[in-house]
Amino acid sequence: MSDVETLRDLNRNYVRAAAESDVRWYADNLAEDYQATNPDNSFMDKAGFLARFAGGGPKKDYEAVDVNIRILGEVALITRAARDAGSASAPTSCAADMADLEILQDLNRNYVRSVLESDVRWFDANLAPDFMNSNPDGTFVDRAAFLKQVAPKCTVTNLREDEVRIHRVGDVAIIYARTTYGKPDGTPGKGRYTDVWQLRQGRWLCVSANVSRG
């Protein structure tokens, strides 16, 4: 079985385990430093994730669609949409070294700034050619479509990131963070994002982003 076939099988079982509350499967297949994002945009560690599914009944309507698998060195990135709202997961990794950590922190700050300021030039310089973005409505867009998407004036105000966590696996870094912002009607909003960066020819480039907003 190829790596892609193995990952497809793992993904199918991940979704099946969610539908059937199969805690044993998760206990066997989640890394000890596993982290996930809740529907309310809070974080869970492995123990919290297992406890969540242990207390829930089967989700018969839960189904993954638009599954996309990308292998980046020793890391596999699986993106998918779910028909049953409320599922979220995140890749796992280890700590980045300090030099790269500072670079990634700066890139993360500028990513958020560029969304707020519609800075297409910054995105054009820092997104990988194969960049993919998952929008809050569950749709996927490629690099070209994303650049068009961020070009108009941003509809939210005071976009800020906090609770930033950066993890690294080899030449891949995963950034998790919470956002706060003002909605167009003036009410406060909050969300989460997970960005994946890869070191390519000495430069960190963003290869994937997943955004949720409440």
C-alpha cells in the first residue's frame, strides 16, 4: 500500500471513528502531543479530545467530502470538509528552533496584517505556488483565487491574533491561533486558523491555510 493509500485509509477511519465515537481507534492513532480545535475555537489536547468523543453518541450524518492529501516531506496534510458541522483537527509536531521561530512569528503577524490591509503583494511574495486555502464556509481556493479574494477591502475591522502556537516537523511548521475582530455590523467576532508553512530553498512559504470564524 502506498503512502497516499495508507493516509486515505487513516482519514476514512478518522471520520468513521468520529461517527461511531470510537475512542479506542483515536487512542491508538493520535500522537501524544496531538492538538485539535473545538467548534467554539478553544484548543484540546489528546486527553480532552478522547474525553469529548467518549461522551458523545454516534453521528450518523457525519461525512467527509472534498478530501485532499498532500505529502510535505515527513508530514502529510489532509484537508476535508465535513457535512456535520463541528469537527476539527490539527496536525501534530515538535517545537521549532529559536531562529526559525522568530521568522515564523513575524510571518504569522504579517499574514494577519495583510488580510486586514488587503496586502496582495505580501501574499504574492510569501505563498507557495501550490498554496491552498479553506474558507470559513468550507470552500477551497487555490493561490490565484485567494489573491483575488483578499484584494478587496477587508470586511472586518481590528483583526488580531492571539494564543499563537507554532509547531515544527522537519521542514514543515504548523501555526495555530485564535482571532478576534469586529464584524461589519459592529458586533465582536472570533475565530481560529491553522496555517502550514514549508521551508523551501531556505525560505518559509505558506502552503496551506484553514480559517474558521464565528
